[in-house]
Amino acid sequence: MPEKKPHLNLIVIGHVDHGKSTLMGRFLYEVGAVDPRIIQQYEEEAKKLGRETWKYAWVLDKLKEERERGLTIDLGFYKFETKKYFFTLIDAPGHRDFVKNMITGASQADAAVLVVSAKEGEFEAGISPAGQTREHVFLAKTMGVDQLMVCINKMDTVNYSKERYEEVKKTLSKLLRMVGYNVKEIAFIPTSAWYGDNVTKKSERTPWYDGPTMLEAFDNFKEPPRPIDKPLRIPIQDVYTIKGVGTVPVGRVETGVLRVGDKVIFNPPKAVGEVKSIETHHTPIQEAVPGDNIGFNVKGVSRDQLRRGDVAGHVDNPPTVAEEFTGRIFVIFHPTAIAAGYTPVLHVHTATTPVTFAELLQKIDPRSGSVAEENPQFIKQGDAAVVKFKPRKLVVIEKYSEIPQLGRFAIRDSGRTIAAGVVLDVKKAEGY
């Protein structure tokens, strides 16, 4: 049997309309992950509507619809292989709940593709304070996505201009550096989703570019460490009742190892059961390790005891349930100012709950990391701060220093991401 390729979870990020769906659809088609007959069918449909450029984007959209209609336990959205790796693309890019899914998705991603448009005006809109390019980049970094490739897309709209490419690259590099990415390790690839430039083949239209194609850049990612020696943590994404099997929670193993026969506890509900079977991508396995997307049948736990956002762990080292926690955040967007008492929504792993800013402890200088002010009255967009938070309902949260996968969070309000941060300290809820 051939050696199994390492598996990486991937997200695609960037501003709406910068061509994420078309670019990824094109890529999946070129690497043979999509049946050419399907593309042909979309091409005919798109032609009828006079929207020929849509055919690649539809690949992802159609799959998304199918996934919403079908009840498969396969969390992986779309799979493809490169020479070195096996990738699962998490969530179709560009849809309304994208940032919300990105928060739950990015907390599971090992790498990201950032798509930006080279088109005059479009790039600038994405990178503006209200733009999604900026928001997605901050989020990805906070959510622990440390590896990134950048596709400077729609190069056909700027006549494959090297000057425009350099200008976009320079502006983006500044933003990426500010967030904490090592720009030297990032490929900036000039692409055209529509004409296929530098997607899987080097383009003759960019003779000035000597870097990798998208396909090559995927293989330049490094395999992420798999924390098997940490306590078991599996944030639950969905729970199914399957005829003849029973209760099947579905989620991704973040840390530790789950084996058939293990006794597990789900917190906050304190539901305890025994693992009868585990499967990944419809294949039964005896043990699951970090990075595995799994469904696992648990005896002794009923469907109505569990919900999305609960976390499974071993009974001898149960997931931490927080009464309150201290976090270091960066305020990505806020129209005015945030003071103690503000109650937006906390997103952490797969859980969401209203959360109150109980106390503003410190304002931090985001550039140096040093304390700029103790007990500030308020914080605003662009500030970094240490805050004491009080979740309005019980939620599992871990210290970032101990289990980073469950120690990253985002704060959202009315459909916008307000802040993103990491957990410094947790005060356990009573009885846990």
C-alpha cells in the first residue's frame, strides 16, 4: 500500500467578488478533482444565462447546495491531492455566513489561500478598514492559521502588469507583516481564474514572475505538528441519530487521541458514554488523531443531551468549562467605542454564546506589545487589550498556552467581526 499522504485542512479567504470561487473551481478542475462532464454541464447552463465566467464558481456552489440537502457525515467539503499532500477544503468560499464559518473553519485550518483582486478599485476596497481582506487576514492569524499563500487574481483586468502586481504585493505585505506573518515565507502568485494563469501551469503572460504556481505553492506548505500528547479535545459540529447505530457526534479531533472503547465526557452537559466505533470519510478506524474529521458512535449518550459547541474529552481530563476568562484581543472593527458591559457574541471552536466585557484590564500597544494603559475606560478599533469576559452561558474554553486549538476566539456583533483574540486565563465554572 502506498504511504498515506499527510492531510491538511485548507480555507480560502478574501473579499467578496475577488474571484475566490472561480479560482478554486478552476484549480479543482485542473487537478482533476472535478469531473469534466460537470464543468461542461455548468458551461452550457452558464452560457444560456450569458454568464459564462460562472462555470468554475458553480462547482463550489453546487456542491454546497448538495451538501446542505444531503445528510452525509462527511465534513470535508472538497478534497484534492498534490504530490505531497492530501487537502480538504473547508467550506465554500464567499458565502454569507463565511466569516462565521471561517471562525469555526479557520480554527480547524492548517493553511489558507488568500485571494485578492488586482483590479483597480477592487483591491483597494478589500484592504480598506471596512473591507473583508483585512478582516479575514486578522482572523486567520488569530485563529492560528500560520501558513498562507496569496493569489493576486484578475491579472487579466490589468493587462498582466508587473507594476500593478508589485504595488498590490507591497501594500499586502505591509498588512500581513503587521498581523504577524513572515512575509518571506509567503508566495504571491499572479493569477487569472478565468484564463488559468499560474494555477497549475506557469503562464507565458507573466514572464516577469519566477515564483511557484498555485499547485507548486501548496506543496511548499509545511506539515503541521499533530498534538497527540495533549489531552483529548473534540469540539462537536453536529450530532446525528443513525438508524441501527445510535448517537453519532461529528467533529474534528483537535488534540489527543480517541480510541474505540474509550470513556468520554461531553462538557458542558457532563454527558458520559463509551466509544463504540469511529469513522472518517466513511471509513471505520480504531483510533483518531488530531486533524481527523470524524463521526463517532457513543453508547450511553442520547442525541438530545448534545449540541454543536459541546466538547468531548476523556473522563480523567475533562474539557474546561469557563465561568469567566481573561483574553487578549485586537479590535478589528467597531463604529464607536467599547466599554465594560458591552455584550456581543463569542465564537470559540464550534461554540457560540453571548459574552459580556466584564472588565477592561489593560490597553496594549499593538506594535510593541507593552502595556499602554491600565484599566482603560474604553477601547476602540485598532486597539489591543486585555479583557475579562463573562460568557452568558456555560462554554468550554481552554488557555491558549495549554491547548491553543481551543484558546482562540472571535467576538462578533450584527454580522461583523469586532475583535479576535486568545485566552490567557480561565476561571472554572462551579461544579466542574
